Amino acid sequence: MPQIKFLTLARHIIEEERKYPEATGELSNLLHDLSLAAKVISLEVNKAGLVDIIGFTGDNNVHGEQVKKLDMFAHDMMVRAMDHGGHLCVMASEEEEDVIHIPSEFNIGKYVLLFDPLDGSSNIDANVSIGTIFSIYRRVSPEDGAGTMEDCLQFGHEQVAAGYVIYGSSTMLVYTAGSGVHGFTLDPAFGEFVRSHKNITTPKKSKIYSINEGNYLYWHPGLKKYIKYLQEEDKESGRPYTSRYIGSMVADIHRNLLYGGIFMYPADSRNPNGKLRLMYECNPMAFIIEQAGGKASDGKNRILDIQPEKLHQRVPVYIGSEEDVKMVESFLAKEEVESAK
């Protein structure tokens, strides 16, 4: 029987750090603080049906969406877990309109944290998998003061680490620091994340597509043709594809990361810029998927090369298996050429 190496997240981070003599340990400590926040949020998510935490607060967030109690709990827990460690100069959350400054009584660090505290939270009451997404950058502002908006509005390819925590049948943390993607499952028996998925690679081509087909009427004509193409029967190309759409970005991309697939949240006639946020959702997921051998695009351009203009900027996203993303890009481009004639 093969021996399985028992490796906690903390130990994995230390072993990765040893590969880089110049490492200071600050990023490792930052990831450790994030894992602590994830454990506390996981605990609350798992008991949400038993306490008065489910439901709306009565407030709207910066996007005009109703805020659920668990969203705000997750937001507050992330801030409280991360603001005093001395590793960050500034934070930004999907739930806050402006940047979140580090209190003056704490040390100011050299990293920047952007996060979506609870992605897919509209599914909370239906007991569907939801998650936390995070993105880490190095500060670009002078190190003798507080972090700025400039620190937050960096290209996605400038990320030094990104990850997500999915709260489902088990709680799993998936992250990359630019040298592969690794997954860790929370063992509730002793409260540690244990490595369960080493060097995750996503298939180059899949037979799964994930999109809200209820919006079909409003789609770009090229996207309509692409979906119809996937639904046609053709054994040589492996069609038809299977539709798998949960409606929680973390859950859909996590499944596709492991099994292959393409997740799409396109622009349409009602939402010309798409609905998902570049800084909190698309950039970190694009970094993870690319590190796993996949591809992430807005239909024309690489997600990680999009110039951010504002904190809550929205973009279309096509992300997943490389060949599938290239295929949908070709359908969109062909339709653009034909419509221009």
C-alpha cells in the first residue's frame, strides 16, 4: 500500500518557502491568517441553519444587492483576521464601496488583499456550496505610509497569490502562489487544512459547459451559436456537451478545475459589461485557472491583462479548459466580423 504524505497547509507553506532563499515569511504568515478566517467562516456556514444568521440584514451593498447576514459576518471576520497582522497596507472587499485602511495602531505591511467574503451567497438558504475568494498583491505605493487605491487597482498578472475556500460537503481551500495550484481539505476532527490535491491541472478540453441559459435571449449572437454548437451531436468532436450550472461561481469553477469545463458569465444586452467583478472574482480565479493549465478571457482579451479602472469594475468572463475558451473566442470573433460586413 503506497504511503500517503500527511501535509497540513501550514507545513506545505513552509516547505514552499524553503524553495526561495529570499523569502521573508510574510506571505506565508498572511496565508496562515487567511486560513484562520476561513475556518471561522466555515464553522458559521455549517451551523447557519441553526442560529439566527440566515436572512437579509435589510441593507444593500455597494452594488444595490440585498446583503445577507452571513455575508456581513464573513466580511467582518476577514477584516478582523487580517487587519492586525502587520502584513497588509490596505484591503478591499466586494461589500465595501471604498478601500479598507489598516488601523493606525497596527503595523503597515507590504501586501494588498482583495476579497469576496462570500461568493454565491444568494444560494445560502438553498444549502448550495458557496465560497470566499481572495487575491494578494505587493504594494506599489511608498512603504512609509498607508496603502492607496493605486495599490488595489493593479493588473491581474501582478498577483502574487490567489485562492478560494469552498464551503460544501467539506470545506476546501485552493490556492496558488505562482508555482502550481494546491488544494487542502479541512479536517473537522482537529481543525487543520490537510493537503488533498497536489499540483492540480485542469484538462485542456472538456465536455462540460456552465452558463445561465435563462439569459439566452439577451446574449451576443456568436455566443448563441457556440451554445447550439455544443448541444449538437458529433462523436468525433465529443459533442454534445453536458450542461452543469450551479449558480455559484466558486462551486462551478471548482468542479470544472478538477474535471474540466468552461464557465461563462458573458456580457449581454442588459449587462453590457457583464456582472462579475474583475478585482474580487475574475482576476483571482483567472490566476488559479491559468496556473492549472487553463485559460481565462473576456471574450477577446486575457483577463489578467485587463487594465482595472475602478474597484468594483465588472467584466465578461469565459474561464476553464484552454481549448474550450479558445473555441468560444473564435465564435465571438467570427460573429463580429460577419456583423461588420
